[in-house]
Amino acid sequence: MSFKKLLEPLKENLKQNEIVEPNNLQSKILSKIKGGTSMLVIAPDNAGKTTSIVISVINKLKAAFEDAPRALIFVKDKQAALDLEALFNTYKKGTDLRVYCAYDEHDLETQREDIYVGVDVIIGTPKRINKLFYLNSINLKKLQMFIVEDADFVFKGNLTSEINRTPESIGRCQYLVFTDRYDARFERWEETFMYNAETVILKK
């Protein structure tokens, strides 16, 4: 997919950061993500996985809408959440998309109140997202995109159950999992909630 087809503010923000055309990975996946395909993306470090997430979410959601989040992104820890939020803030300039971080070290009640006001994208750690969800603080009825960044952390931290619980409460949704390496345990995800997901492998 050419960047010419991107949302105008996003395209301009990419240009200002000297990104004028998609790299190899983005050429393979951006148009499919835009079309709603669920995907398991396996690519090495520095292949552009995180930037692909940000571009895809901004381009798909476009602008603030109602109160419930439309994209939920699982990350491994607070620093990963803050780093991803910073990248979103760079590329969403000119839009009114609301991006929010939910991580374990932050006050739970404050997070509940912030999310209640209205967000479009929640970036969070699995345990905190689940805690907020079971306190009825996250409405998943409008969710369009369920994303896991650098998903190998899920198995290393024994967080599979935290990730798996959330899809049980979601209707139709697009699932996107990004990882550096394949793990056979991804097959269980494909059987339980990533129905008909396409696997894309970018070799070093």
C-alpha cells in the first residue's frame, strides 16, 4: 500500500519524520490490515513492526468517536506502553484521536476515571487491562482492533490467560499479533480467537 492512500495528517507527519514510502514489511501488511485481515506478523527487530501498528491504527480510526475504545494494544510493561504512546503522539498530530496508557504502576482509580471520559486507543499491560475490564472500566463493545506488540513476552511472562480472557468478551474484531519469532503456542490463539488469521513472515 502506498502512503498516498493514508490519512492526510498522518501522511504529513510521516513525511516530517523523513518516512516517505513504506518499507518492505509495511508494503506487505498495511493494505491487508486496512482491509480488516487478522494477521500474525513475524519479523526481526527494526523491521518496522511498531511503526506499522501506529500507522494502521491511526489510518483506520481516523478521528475521535464516542467514548468506548476502538483499539486495544497489549504491551509487555510500562516503558513499552509509554514508548508506544510517544510514537502515537508523533504521528497522530492533526487528528483528535485519544490515546491512553494503562499500566500496573499507575493509580487504578485514576485510570478508571480517565478511561470513562472517553478514549479511542488503549495501550496497556495484560494484567492492568484485565483488572480494568473486570471492574467494568473498559467497554469493549465498539472494539475494532485487538493488537499484541512483541508478543513473545506473553509466553515468557506466563501471561497467556490474561490475553485470552479479553477476546471472550469481544464480538467481531480484527486481531493483529506482532512478534520477532514464531512460537508453537501461537497455534492455540489461532484456534481460539484468531480465526482465519494470515501469517506473514519477513526473514532477516
